[in-house]
Amino acid sequence: MSLVTLLPFIVLIGAMILMTRSAKKKQQQAIDMRNQMQPGSGVRTIGGMYATVKEVSEDTVLLDAGPGVELLFAKNAIGAVLSDDEYNRIVHGIEHDLKSDSDLVPDDASALTGTDGDSDAAAASDDKAVDLGKKDAEPSDDTTADEAPKKTDGDADAK
């Protein structure tokens, strides 16, 4: 056998080794993250539920999900241990801002147009009806709900 015929097999084996090494590294990081849990830590489960750790045992975690709601989860069901700032931002909506008010961007585009966001022109533009192009969604004023739309010769299917 020549080196040219063995080269694809060598590359394939090398790629498999790198992939398994990467997967083992991620698995070890997840184990380390779950072992760092302490009572009072904010966590997100793999199902997307946010809660606070109440007790940690060898294989399970007791979570406090709200007033009077305690849930027992397997440690493997914890998807992420969150920092206090991140947990408060997600669960309680508390932003920990280090920026000054001058660095903040306004929520609307009024700063770009030079108009005040509370002006009558802006309010009037919000009150306009939007035509979505649905012609037979609601009956018009001259027809009743019981009447069916009338077909013309142009509406007939050409076969």
C-alpha cells in the first residue's frame, strides 16, 4: 500500500480523535460547572426554567422556583449556573448598568428626526389603520355577514 491510499484513513482517524477530545472537554466543563453550584446560586435548567438553588446533594439539587415552590432535579438537568447579575436581569428584570445616562440610546427614533417622541404627529401616525391586503376577511359596510361575496365571470376558474 502506498502513502496516497492511506492518507484519507489517517485524516479520518485524526478528525475522529479531535472530535471526541472536544466532546470530552465540554463534558468535563459541564461537570465542573454543576459542581460549583452552591445554595443561593441562580440556575437555568435544560428545560429553560430559572430558579435558585436551595440544597445540593451528590446527585440531586433542590431548587426554589418561587414562593412555596420547591422542586427536586437531577444535577444533570442543570443547564447553566448563572452569575448574580445575569440571574437578576433575566428573572427580576433588574439591569446592573455601569453606563451613564448620556451613553444610553433612546428607545425611539425621535433623537434622529429631531422631533419629540410625545408629539401629536407621532401619535397620529400610530392611529392609522394598516391595510394588510385581505379583501374578504371582513364584510364591507354595504354587505351583511350573511351575504356571500358575489362571483363575476373573471373569478371563474379557467380549465
